[in-house]
Amino acid sequence: MIRTAGRLIPGLALFLCAASAQEVTVYSEFTRIDPFGKPVRADRGAQPPREILSPAMPRGAFSSFRLVVEGQPGAKYTVDIAQNPDDAVHVTAYREKYAKLGGEWVPDALEPVKLPYDGVFGDSGAPAQTAQSFWIDMLADRQAPVRRIKVEPQVYIDDGWLRYPMEVRVTEPVLGPTPVAHVPGASDIGLPLSASALSAWAALACKTPVRNTAEPTIRSLIARNVAQDFRFAGGIPPKPLLRLAGALDRAALCRASKPPRRDSEEYLKVRDTLIGARE
């Protein structure tokens, strides 16, 4: 609230409020954001969600994050991603589509889009939409040099640019050329995204027969990324994962009827352990 000589300046306060509503933020793949800029209930944890600033990226493997653009209802915007060096990584973008679930809007289906992408708040079906989230895949070649690169999501809105600079660390570990297994995520979009991760680990560790899904969803791409982690772990569930699943060993994980409801981003501790152990 702005005051001068004890008096509020309504126009200036309104302008600052509108300006503060324009924002670009990067979150982990495990926190879904609704069309009003808030984490969905299932993915809320005891701590605020991570903002991704300096992610590690193994070579030959997909690394994913969620890009969220916020603005006023009806505003037009353009999304792009700059790199330095140019074309240091391959980038694939998906616009997240929302479904109504239990009184809230939850993103799940994914629509491939080409960058730069032009959008407008309000075309998602959610009334008075003020935020749009995008799933971003990055892929470094297996022969890419180990180094730090700049990846900068950029949004043009209301005649100005918003930028979110990230320093991405291309790391030593390399995923081999064998395709990762196709496994499903959680069957219920109302579960935390950690449930998709645990479902994928259980399917791989317990060799559960699965069918490929035709259309990409947030849950299926979570499962794809977990299948990469499974390869990095050598096919054995690491102890942090078993503790997260409430299991003592792989047999207990296979016996579990469904994964527990836990903070979605707890799974990131498993990935940090896997990648850190191989650096």
C-alpha cells in the first residue's frame, strides 16, 4: 500500500497491484499449479515448493520442469526459452490442460506447442484464469560437454519482458542408448505426483506388465523420468525410495496395494541421491 503525507494514492496502488500480478516462475515437475497460480491441494507439502534455479542435468536423459506464467485475465503473452550457448540442449514444450476435480482445476493432459508460443489467459476453460503452466523437457546429448549453461525462460506481456535465468549444470552421468521402459503413473490424477513416481518404481522393480499410453500426460512423463532414475540406480530401489514408500525392502514395495500419500517433492531427494552418487 503506497501513501504520501498519510494519504493513499489509489491509482498508483492499483497499478502496482496489477504489475505484481505479472510473473514467471519455474517449479519442479512434482508440483502442479492451478490456473490461478496456486499449487493444487494434492501436491502441497509442509514446505513451499522448490523454485528451480540451478538444476543438474544428466546427459542423454530428459530433465523436466514446470514453467508458470501469471497475468491478468484476458492478457496476451508470448513464451520463449533462450539458451547460452545457443542450442546447448534440446527443448520440448507442452501446454498443460486443466480438468475440474473436486472443486479445483488440476492440470494433467499435455498439448505439444512450438516455441515461441503465443497465448491468452482465459483460453483454458477455467473462468477468470490468471496463470498458465507449461511442462518443459530438456535433453542434453550423450556427447555434450560437462559444463554450466544458461537457460532462460522469457515471457513477453503488456509490452515488457519477464525473465527467469537459470544456470543448468550438465553433469557427468550419461544414460545409455537403450530406450527406457514405458510405465504408467498413478491412475488417479487426485493423488500427489509422488504417487506416479512410486507407481513407476514399483512397476519396474516388480516387473509388472504394463501397456503403453498413447497420449502424454503429466503422470506419464513423471513415470518416464522415474524409469530413467531406475536405470541410473541399476534396477534396485534405493533406500530413500523405500523409506518414502514406507517399505523395508523391494518385496514389501511389491506387496503394497497403492503408494502412500506423501509430499510430492520428497521424491526429489531420491533423484538428488542417485545423481549425486554418480558424479
